[in-house]
Amino acid sequence: MNRKRILILIGIATFIAAGWAMAKDKEGPITGTWECQAKGSPQGDMDFTLYLQQNQEDVDGNVYSPIGSARITSGTFKNDTLEIHIDTEEGNYLLIAKFDKGALSGTWSKDSDKGTWTGKKQASGSR
């Protein structure tokens, strides 16, 4: 009887570990802290940080820059393309980037202002 209980406990532990691993995989490559730079702004080149959480195709998080911080209004990650909408009192931003070899590179726009941006993910545990 003890052997049967041990086998059941091992089976439950294996099931829980597999579920945790699958949930971790669902986070996706976009989850994490991204150090970014925007080019083409009226204020000149600007560094900013994205804190992103990916759940399948949905992306949520925050952006921090020298001109302020904001919550991401909506975001998606499909076919290696990240699209982020950030609505602020100063205007509505749209960031689109391709994810390639662990980096982001794309365009941003706000009203009639447009430019490019790049991002590199911080290594886990750094900060």
C-alpha cells in the first residue's frame, strides 16, 4: 500500500512539474525587461525601458522614459512581430518591431512624429 501511495505522489508531482514548465513556456520570448532607444524624436534620441509580460499573443506591461511612464494600453506578439499601443495625455504612441535573434527593431509613431527604435532584453537576474 505504501508503494502505491508513493507512485501516486510521484505521478502527481510529475504532473505539477509538467504543468509549471508548460506555463513557463507560455510566457514567450517577449516577457522581461527591455532596454530600448528611440530615434527621430523632436527631443532627439531617447532611451526608454519596457517591462513586458507575454501571455501567448497578448502583451502587457509598462514603459519608462525621461519624459514619463505609462501603462501599455494594448499589445500583441504574433509571427515575431510586437505591436504596442500606449495612450497618454500627450498623445497615442504606436510601437511596432520585429523580434530577431533576441532583439527588437522597428518603428514608432505619435501623431505626426515618427521614428525608429531598437530594444535589447536584459539578462535574467540583472537590474
